[in-house]
Amino acid sequence: MDFSSAADELYGVPPADFVEARTRLAREAKAEGDAALAKRIGALRRPTLSAWAVNLLARSATGDLADLLDVGEEMRAAWGSGRGLGDLERRRAGLVGSLVRTAGELAADAGSALREQAVREVEDTLQAATVDADIAEEVREGRLSQPRSHSGFVPAGFATPPDQEERAKPKPKEKPAKAKPSPERKPEKKKEGEPAKSNVARTSAVRAKRAETLRKRAEQAEDKLADREEQAEAARSEAQEASAKVGHLRRELERAIAERDAASRRAERAEQNRARAEEAAREARRAATEARRAAARDPHPG
């Protein structure tokens, strides 16, 4: 066993079976004498339902997922070079929609249907993977424990279709024809865009901070849940061991009782045999006494 194979196995099982599987693998690693590996395995966190569903895609929808991540790489390259996105946004939307449906089907087939919130988290994670190369690698690896979202700067083309973006831009012809730039007006022109940009930046920063706060809270809640599950699993193991001991002691007690009852029956039979033998001995002594008396009364026997 190595860490990679253990992690691959763990993040492929349903979340409900994660703790049990992790305990088993950690014990196996410890039994093999690799305490460091056992500790690393024990530190792995149980995935949320949505993260597990994305992990399923990495295992069972590899081709479609790779297509989406390739589209994301092309989009990042296009944005970095200043080129237009062309039909990349349309391709991304189609692949994300298809993969979200596939994730729902895979999860349902595995016995854990996705609710609306989990479906949104799957979609957010796939979208984030097209924007952030690090998230893309995590998704490709298939070992997510938490859903992902991109809270940093998103290029305009990633969020707004190019035609809408063009319509949103102010048109030069709308400016007064006689307005001429002057030293006094240049600062005013510069200030016109600053409040909007500042408001957008502040709004984005607030949303990003809130998203990060909520993510940390979710991780803390998941960590606490995992700790509680570990404690519950340890308690269940102790209870099972105690139950096994009780069963063993009960069987020992039942065997001892059976042996006692058998010995009691043998003692009763022996007592009965002794009583009969004692009675026979008395009868024999009585017969012998009577014979001696008879012989004494008859001086001429025969």
C-alpha cells in the first residue's frame, strides 16, 4: 500500500463509508509497520456529497471532464493573450451542463442522490476549474474533500458573453460633439469611471471575503463532523469488542452451567446407586444374622 492508492480508494467510496474505510486502511498501514503512512491516511478528511460527486466524474467520466478542463485551459490562454473567446464559452456551458447531469446520475446510482445545494456546488466547482489551473488539477486528481469556487478576479469574458459586454460599453458618439478635452476637464473624465470601478471592486472584495469565510466555516464544520465520526467509530469498535467479550464470557458461563448440571446428575445417580448398595448390604447382613441364629438353634444340623 502507498498513500496515492489509499487516497484514490478512499475518495471513491461514498461519504457514509469513508470513515470506516479510512480506519481500515490506517490499520493496514500500521500493521505493515508504516506508522507515518497510517498517520497521513488518518488525516484525510471525509468529502462532502458534492465533492464526492465531482470525484466520481474524475473516475467515471474522464473523457468529458478532460474536455472541459482543456476548454478552460484554452479560455485562460485566450484571456492572457488578449484574444477573444470565440465559441469557448458556449462549449464550456455545454460541457458543464452535461457533467452536472452525469454527476447526479452517478451519485444516484451509488445510492446518494444530490440535492439542489449539492448540484449547485458541483456546478460551481466545475466552473472554477475552468478559471483556476490549481483547481483544475485538483478536480482532475479526483480527491476533493470540499467543493471549490473561484473568489478571485474573473476575466470579463469568463462571466459575461462578449456581445453583452460590448453593449455595456459607452459609445463615443454619445458624448457632446463640442466637448473638447481641456486640462481642467481631464481630471473630471478620469473621475467618472473611478466610483463605478471602486464600487465593483469593493463589492467583489466583500463577496470574496464572505465566500472565503463561509468556506472556512464549512471546512471547520466538516472537520468537526469528521472528528465526531472518528470518536463514534472508536466507540463502536470498543462496543463491538466488549460485546465479543460478553459473548465469549456468556458461552463460557453456559458451558460451566452445563458441566455443573451434568455433574449434579452424575452425583444424583451415584447417590442413588450408593443408597441401593447400602440397602443391599443391610439385607445381606440381616440374612447372615438370621442364618447364624438358625444354626445356633439346631445343634444337629443335617
